[in-house]
Amino acid sequence: MKILVINAGSSSLKYQLYNMLDESVLASGRVERIGMDSSIVTHEPAGKPEARQVSEILDHVTAVRRVLEMLVDAEYGVLTEIGEIDAVGHRIVHGGETFKESVVVNQEVKLEIRRLFDLAPLHNPAHMMGINAVEANLPDVPQVVVFDTAFHQSMPRTSYLYPIPTILYSRHKVRRYGFHGTSHKYVSGQAADYLGKPIESLKIVSCHIGNGASCTAILNGKSYDTSMGMTPLEGLMMGTRSGDLDPAIVPYVMNKEELTLSEVNSMLNKHSGMLAVSGLSSDMREIEQAMEEGDAKAKLAFDMYVYRLRKYIGAYTAAMNGIDVLLFTAGVGENSSALRKAVCEGLTFLGVELDDEKNAVRSKETRRISSESSKVQVLVVPTNEELLIARDTYDLVKRKLNG
């Protein structure tokens, strides 16, 4: 079975085509600047040269059509015919309280995703355009939606409710939803497999550290608490997001600086975090380089980032009454040995002991970076959200075909 995985944004579309016999990637790529006359299609077929086209692509329907054309192209294609695509899986950011697991797309599912537009106005409408675009091009091919929030639906009420008037929850569903759930689910499963232990027996703290970052307490294989909240703004300090702060700062700054709601929202999401503190960049690589050159602001940004991450790890260890596995994933988590070392050096009270030589090794494989005597297993686990989406799509479609 061949599965096409799509992640649609408002003006972009990323894709990967999997052969589920061996879970190999046959092709991947992206369409950028959708809606413009200079849209860019980058197509990377396995074992063949990369192809790049610039042309007019005014909507997502055309973007999907162009992707399908590339997949069967005589020179750059990997399929003989489009009919080889058995199903399409989509990443959806927000599933609200409705979707606790991945589902096959039908009219009822599409209506519910539309009802959730208010909770994810920047993401869910774009994802819906992706679903509709596939439907227009491949009307008979089943589609599956996989939600970033679904994994966190196992959180208890003590974790997901906010201490505010309950009417705000009953009327408007104001609560913690959490994000990066697809990644946290994938890497925690990989960690359990690597250690040869059932995930139901483990207490895991998963650190998804990229430009956006979140920390999740995974108890017995289920999300128990997570740092991102109703929106991805809450929690850890991030590349451009503030993370946790005193909510009274918002009206105070609005009054003092005469800012609108839109302006303060932009400030907290796009102009805070590492970028604001360093005055330099939201990119951890540039921050670390500046630190090495003696930049004091970059050092402060790095230290604040590490401190806040360490606090969450400690809090989630307390929440679960222990920790067996600490894992790092995503762009920064997988690649920054300096960040991992700084975080773990402050966790020796938990019995965390890092092996500096193992930590310095760069690899695309799951690996242990803690010492043999460490009481906590510290792992680096490369995330692969697209593969999990492909797996869920494969399982659901196969189940549907088998009745």
C-alpha cells in the first residue's frame, strides 16, 4: 500500500509518499507561495535528482494536481500511475475535545473540523483546503486525518482545566489542549522499543525542542500533562514565543504602550522568546555561535531557555512521582549537544548522568546519551510525525477495507 502524507498550510503544502511494505519514502517535497504567479514546487524522488519548478499555482487544488503530476512524471516520478496511491493522510493541528484519535474523513468529520476553526484559525482552515484539494483530484481515494491534539486527550481534568470561571470552559471550551502530540506519541513509542520495555511501564518526559517547543509527561504510555495550553503560546520559552508569563502583563503593557490586542498577540508570538532576549536570532545555532564569541545577551537567552526547560522536567517528574526516561527530539533537541548537556547538568539530583562522548555524537538514529550508571535513561530520538501519520492512515484504511 502506498500512502501520500500531506501537511497543508495557508500558502504552502508539504508532502511525503510512503511505500508501507517497508515504510520507505518514495518521494517528498513542498509547494511554496501558493496563490502567486511565482509558486515554487520542490520535488525530491528517492534515487533520482531533485526537481524544481516555478510557475503560477493559485490554489491548493492546483498545488495537489501539480504534486500528483510530479509523482508520475517520466523523468522525476516514482509511480506508474496515480491509481497506485491507496490513501492520503493529513496532519491537522486541532481536534478539540471531539477527536481523541485519528479518523477516516467523511462529511461529519469535515463539518467538525470546520467547527474547530475558532480554536486554530491559522491552521485548521488551511488543513481543510488540503482535504478539499485532495478530494477534488482523487475523489475515490480514502483520506485520514491525524490530530496534533489527539494524544493529549488522555490528560486528567486536573491537568487540562484552568482555574478560571467554569462557564468559560462549558461555553467556549477554554482549556489546555496541548500540541506536538503526534511527535510526542511517536518518540515515546520509539524510546520504549529501543529500551525493550512496554511503554505502559514507563514514566517518560518528552522534550520536543524546535523553534516551537513543548514538554510532555507521559505516564504509562499516555499524555498526563503537557506544557502548551489552549494555544501553542503557553509553556516553554521558544524561538519567538514568550511561553509562560504573568497574564497581568498583557493589559499592563497594552495600557503603557497603547497596543491593540492584535499587536500584543503578535509581540508574544512573533517577537518574544529567544529572539527578544538575545536581540539577535530565534535560531539556536546562531545563539550558540554568538555565545562562543562572547555575546552576553545570547548567553542570557540560552541560560533562560535551559532554566525554563529544566523547571518543566522537574515539575513533570514530580507530577508522575518519578521518571524513567528523559528524551530529546525535534531540530534543537536532536542536534544541540550543548543544550542537552546544560539541561542534564542541572538534573543530577534525579540521578541523571550524561555521557559526554555519547552526547557529542551526531546521528539520525535513536541513541542513549546517559552513562551506564545513570538512574534515568536519557535518549535522543529523531521524530518522524509523517511516518506516524502514514501508519495511522494505513491501519485505518486497512481496517475499513477489511470491514
